[in-house]
Amino acid sequence: MPKGTRYTPEQIIGKLREAEVVISKGHSAAANKIGVAEQTFYRWRKEYGGLRTDQAKRLKALEKENTRLKRLLADAELDKAILKKAASENF
């Protein structure tokens, strides 16, 4: 894939499995063999290491939902602050 292209969780898990095979053969540069930067490899391994594909999909879905809920909470807190300020100025 070209530089800057995002991988899906399924692709990442596949790449990590390829890297495990490369490491088991005794190669130390597994990141280079699977075509990603070493930093990317270690970040993926930290986040996705040991996950199955269905678990990774669920993780991403939960992260997306969590982001949406945080945004809703921030909007609600902002609305609350605006109403509180407006109410204090009226009295």
C-alpha cells in the first residue's frame, strides 16, 4: 500500500500474523518484511496483539461509539454552561 494509506483492523491482524511467522523464522526485522515502519509495527502489536479479527472489529466499533458519546457529552456540557450563564445574568 502507498505511504499514508490506512489499514483496516483485519489487514493489521493479518500483517501481525505475517510478522509472527517472520520472527519465528529468526528474522529480527519483521516490520520491514511486512512493509510497515518499525514504529507502526510496535504500535499495532500493542493495540492489536493477541486479538482475533472479530474482536478487532468490535474494538473499533466501541472506540467509534465512545468518541460519539464524548462529543455528545461535550455538547451537552456546553449547552448547560450557556444556560447557566444566561440564567445568572437575568437575576
